[in-house]
Amino acid sequence: MKIVTNRPCFQGDLMFRRIDAVPATGQKSAPESGRHILAHSETGHHHVIESRAADRFIDSMNEFISYLSVSSETTIEHLRDFDTHEAWLLTPGIYEVRQQKEYVPEGFRRAED
């Protein structure tokens, strides 16, 4: 298992890096079934962390950016039984999470499977 640092780290279409503080544009979001879903997948293989270990904040100015305030060690898991991405360890601290986007004629959207 790899550890997320202040250098960009990637799991699928997500980029993680340690930062100093959650920006003022971060708005707290609620977990789903005890997890924070960092990236939804149309095929059900979401990227998640356990909600008891962190709070998640969505950037009100950019829907492709969120922040994690991690209070205890947790892992970023990729929920798929096969061809899965390696888990990453988050230690206590603040992290920026950026999701890959793609352009369509209507504008930008989250990258889809």
C-alpha cells in the first residue's frame, strides 16, 4: 500500500495531495452508507473512504475538487473485485482530491467509465 503525500498521487481518475487547510470554498458533505464516495462509477466500482475517519468538503466553486480532513488513518479503496486500483493510505491531515473531467459539447463533466 502506498501513502499519499504532498506530491500528487493517483488512483484511477482521482488525484490526491496533502495541503495545509481546507479552503473557505469547501462545504461539508454527508457520507453515504458510512462512506464518502470520492468518485461514483456507472459500473458500481466507486472510490471510497470510511466516513468515521474523515470529513469531506466539496469545493463550491469547482465541482471537480473536494477536500478531506482525515482524523485517523484510512485507506482509499476501489470497490471492484477484479482489475482494481491499489489502495492508498491517508494519514491524519488535510487532502485535496481532484477528479478527472472530460469535455462534451454541453461543457465539462466527470470522466465516465
